[in-house]
Amino acid sequence: MYDEAAGYAAVGGGPPTEAFPGGCRTGTGHANSGLWIFTRAQARSESLVQTVRGKLKRMGFDLDALRDVRQAGCPE
């Protein structure tokens, strides 16, 4: 899913089909698995990330495996 105007995209390795306590995940291996949230701005907007996380949760994704990426120090 993405919203160009809001400046985000969420990319998964497929539909959430593997059941976990917090919801479902796309898979557990290297192929057909994974979930990422991308924002257009280099600086993290916590409110935007939380909005996207909420949408993913309502879609049934387990968000427990998501890890924050440190953005400080990235070249402009």
C-alpha cells in the first residue's frame, strides 16, 4: 500500500498468511517474507510511521517483527 500525497509506502513479501500471536506475517524465510515501511522524508515522522503501522495492523499484519532503523547520520 502507498499514499504518494502522505509520503509513505508499505511493502510486504506477500499476503499475511503465517499466523503469529500478534497477527499474521508474510512468511518466515528469505523468499516471500518481510514487511517494510518507507517514508519519503529523510527525517522520521513518528506520527506518520504510527499511522502506517495502524493501517497494517488493521489489515492483519503482525508488527512485532518490525524494527526501527536509525536515520541519524545519513547523507542528504
